[in-house]
Amino acid sequence: MLLVALILVFILLFMIIFTIKNKTIKQVPMETVKVNFSNKNGQYVATGNTGEFIIKKDNRFEFLVKDGVIIACKDNSRHQEFIYYKEV
């Protein structure tokens, strides 16, 4: 009888752990980003969505931002493709 109770407890714990692991964090809906900003250093334009957007500086430099981190840059006067940063 004790063995059956122990098995039922393990099954219950397994079901609870499985249920908790399968719950996902609610994803924040992607909102559109469209920001213009100017100062003495130049003009900045950010476009995209909250997960991934591009910041352009004076229509020359572009910075690719993903999840709040700048992951690549591009000098439009020299390159057509983004140059990705390597992880440290």
C-alpha cells in the first residue's frame, strides 16, 4: 500500500513539473518602431519593430538592433551588407 502511494506521489510530481515546464512566457506583441531624432551630431531614424529594428545616422551609417543589442553595422558609402559583430 505504501508503494502504491509513493508511485502516485511521483506521478503527481511529474505531472506538476511537466505542466510548469510547458507554460510559456507570454510574448509581447511586436510593435512598430518609427522614431526620428536630431541633435548637433546628426539625424537619427529608427524603423522596424520592437524585436528588431535599424537605426540610421545621417543616411550613411546603419545599426541593426535585435532584442535591445546592436548586432551589426553598415557604412552605406562602402558596403551593401551588414557586418555582424562577433560575440566576446
